[in-house]
Amino acid sequence: MSSGTPLVRRFPARTGAAVRLEPLLIAVLATAYALLFGGMLLARTPPFAGQDEAFHWQRVLQIADGHILAETLGPNAWGGPIDRAGYLQMLYHIDRIQKHGPVDPAEAQALSDHLAAQPPSLEVVAFPSSASFAPLAYLPQAAGVAVARVAGLGPLGQMQAGRAGNFAVYALMVAAILRALPAGRVAVLALALSPVALQSACSLSADPLNLTLPVLLLALVWRLRERGTPIGRATGAGLVALSAGLGLLKLTMAPFAGAVLYLPAAVAGGTQRSRVALGGLCLAVALGVAILWDAAYPFVPGPYWGTAADPAAQLARLRADPLEALRVFAATVRDWAVMWWRDGYGRYGGHPQPWHGYASDRWVLPALWVLPALALCDGARRRDPGFAVGCLVPAPAYALLLLVVFWIGYTPVGGATVDGVQGRYFLPMHALVLLGLAAAAGAWHPAAARRGLRLALFAAALALGGAVLVEVLGVWGSLWPVAGCCGG
């Protein structure tokens, strides 16, 4: 019989194997889930059925043609010449969708083939809601369209290639975030694979980069704090460049550049002055780029959508009675908070029913608790209270910024609540909350219980999200019954 010493030595080996097994299981589950549901969404989501996808498509076509800057076509109107075949294909689908019935895939493919056979031509179109956006968030989709054109695909195939390009870049961005994060990886991965986030990634939407670029900056800042060593010029320049990228996204993304101020002085140049200089430069670059772009394309959504919004009058009301504005914001949160979660987790489509709806609350509402619980089991070896506060405090501030923007630019004067706010707009806020909770929690003990609970909660998050997407794909199957067609 062997002595007791080898038994003692073997016990840590088994523990180490268990430690390595948990991240492997998570990676396998996440990869299988992303490939399965990402592939099915790319294949089965009807063309232009996603939220605002028709408007995004027009901007994608414009950029794919090499026209980065939109043209001014009138007051509060921007657009320009875009590929006529792609535009007509979109109009066909929107016409069928507005008739509240299914779209025939064979008929859509026949139209695509017919349009592809025509000589290339352009049509001048106004689409200010997306033409006013900077091109950065549309580059993945435009690249996919360009590749499809080289391959000789028609407008329907180009649209599918644009979606695939968006999904591919989203996957790369999520991988970069996970590599940068010192902790909170599993929670952020669960958020990235949540139903609305994944549907956006598999569409022509600009939302994927608007979610992943701010989170990547937060991840890098946390990594640099965790490492604790001074950064070089290249890293500082990278942070400034990333901040400039934030300025080229939606206006509400620019303030995320302020996270660079969370770097300790020992990391950001050795003095408080250098720390403030680097953080201030990043924030100034992001805000400066965003303001300059917004000044060049000062799109106001309310008048375009006919909501009777009057930004000047709202600003005057805000100056006259700030407390009244706060009461409106409080009433909006009270009435809409739960609905925003439904909208940001269980929604599908962006058109009148049946082309729009929500998955069952039995899947949607539990996820509201599963994701924060997962973050509390996903902390780093050392707690980071400073970073936790730096994420958790700005989270409600981000929500307030959204409300202010939509109250000024979209809501009618005198409205009792803020109009136009959708649940998906809060995804960056959810990321802030999850990262803050993970940083606050740390790696609590017993470690085995924490790892086991983390794996179980991640599996639960995937199960809930998968149930939502099964419902969504069932609806899409009835409205777009593809079966071996529509590839070009």
C-alpha cells in the first residue's frame, strides 16, 4: 500500500483539474450557443425585420459605395445616392411587412436576381436617422456588402453578407473584451449573448459597436489597474484612439472615455497631474469628436418622426423648472423600468405586429436576477472598490443622460413621461452594473462553491436566452419560411 504523501499530493491535482474544467465548460457552452443561435438568426431572420434595419441598410449601402459622408438634402434631412437595386429590394420587403403578412422567400429571391441583372444605378434618398451617424459602426456591414458584390451576389445576398460581417466583428470585439478583462468575463459574456444583443449582432444595426467599444475601454482600464505597472506611450496613444472611436458612435457613448481617469497615478505617468492629463485628454477627444460630428449633422429625431418635439422649448422649461424635469424622469422610470427590461431582453422585430413582439415573461424576467447574481460570482482575485464605484455610480447617470436626450429631442413639450426610449439603449448601462458588481465582489470563498455557482448561473442565463430565441425563431419561421433558397 502506498504512503499518505502521494494522496496529499494528488488532491491539489484534482482540484486544479476542476478549476481548469469550469472555464473550459463555459467556453464550450458559449461557443456552441453563439454558433447555433447566431447561425440560425443569420439564416432565418427575415430581411429588414430587425429594429430600424431598413434605415441602417441605407447607410450601409452608402458607405459600401465609398460615400462616407452623407449629403445635406434639406432641413433636418441627410442622405445621398445609394445603390438602387438594394434600395428597391428593401422597399419590396417593407411593403410586404406593412401588409402584416408573411414574405415569400422565393419571390424575394427572384426579385433579387432580377435586380442583380440590371445595370448598376444610384438613387438619391433621404434617410437622416442613420445618415447622420458617423460611419464607424457601419464599417463591418459595409465590408460584408462589398465582399458580396465582388462575389456577384444580388441585393438579398448582399444584405445577408452585411449581417454576417456585423456578427463576425461583434464576435471579435467580444473576444477582445474577454481577453482584456481581469474578471467579470462570464457575466459580460452572458450579456453579450443575451437575446437582443445577439439579434442586433446578426442584423445591420449599429448597436453592436455601440455596446462593445465602451465595454472594451472599461475592460482595458480595469486590466491596467489590476496590473499596476506604468503604461507606455503606445498604450496611452491607444487609449486616446479608442476614445476618439467613442466619439464616432452615438453621442451618449462619448462620456465612457472618462473611465481613463480611473487609472491610478502610478499607472498613468507617475503623478496625479499626468493621470488627470491623460484622462482629461481622452475625455476631451471623445466629447470633441462627438460634438463636432453632431454639429455637422444636427439631426433632431422628434420633428422627423412627427412627435411635436421642440428642443428649444424643452431647454427653456429645464432652465425655468429643473425639478419638473426630474419629476418627469422619475415618472418615466416608475412606469417603464420593467418594460425597458422586457424590451432590451425579450423583444424581436421593429415593425407592426406580427413583425414585432416579446417573448414570454417566464424567460425574460428571471434573467433580470440571474445576470447580477452571475456577476457577484465572477470577481477578480482582489476586490477593486474604486473601479466598482466608477462603474456603479455612472450607471444611473447614463440612464439619466438617455432620458435627457430623448426628453429634449423626441418628447412633446408637456409630456408626462419621456417618449422614444427603448430597452436596448440600456445595454451599456447593464455592462457597467455587471462590471461594478464583479469588481466589488472579488473572489469570495469557498472558491469551489463560487465556481460551481458561476457555472450554474451561466448555464441558466444561456437556457433563458435560448428559450427566448427559440420563440423568436418560431415567429420568424412563420413569416419568412426559408427552405434552401435566398442565398444570393
